Amino acid sequence: MNADRIFILASSIAFISWSLLFIYPYSTRIRQILYGGVVTCFSLLYTGLFVSYFDPESFQSFSTLSGLISLFSNKEAVLLGWIHYLAFDLLAGLYISKDAEKNKLGPWIIRPMFFFTFMTGPLGFLLYTIIRTVKVRKYNF
């Protein structure tokens, strides 16, 4: 399967996953499916792409911004980074879901955080952390 098809498939699966999390934010079963199924599959896909496309000699490129830019000069490398984002953003969303349920935050409070986490990762997590801290009146995780 080529990189363009993998991108479309992975992005579609991520969208469906986030939609399920949005609709059923406190469903343990949905979280199990997303964590055990989707995140695991993204991780396997990432590993396969990493083994296929990553050049071990390019590890030096991680030490400078220019080097990092050169790493993402082809679509396979960008796809590798995209799968990385999809997996970790979904993990953050699953954490938000579980933590919000534990702290008895209403689903309509966290649903916007899911959108921001899906679209902007760390920004969504930061917004959740702020809202959680205000609602629970303490900062501890």
C-alpha cells in the first residue's frame, strides 16, 4: 500500500476513533477498543513504516532544526510523523476521558477538549488541564 493510501486510511480511522470518543466519552468498552485496537494498530503501523523508511544514519539529524527539516523531506517521513501524532493525540484523548470521568467532569465540558486535542494535541491537553484544575480546584495528576 502506498503512502497516500496509508495516510487516508489512518486519518479516517483516527476520525472515527475520535468520533466514538466524543459520542461515548465515558465508555470503558470504547476506551478499551481505542487503546487496545486503534492505538496498538497505529503503533504497529508506525513500527513497520519506521523499519521500512527510517535510515539509522539520519539519527544525527535530530540534533538540529535544519537536520530535522531534512528528515521530513519526503512523503514517507511525513507519514511516519503523522502516524506518530495520531497515536499520541489519541492516547492523550483517552487519558482525558478517563481522568475526567474519575473527577466527575461532565461530558459536555470535555468534548471541546477532544476537538482541540485531535486537531492540536498539546493545546487541547493544556486546555483540559486548565479546566480540570479550575473545576477540581487542585492541580494533581
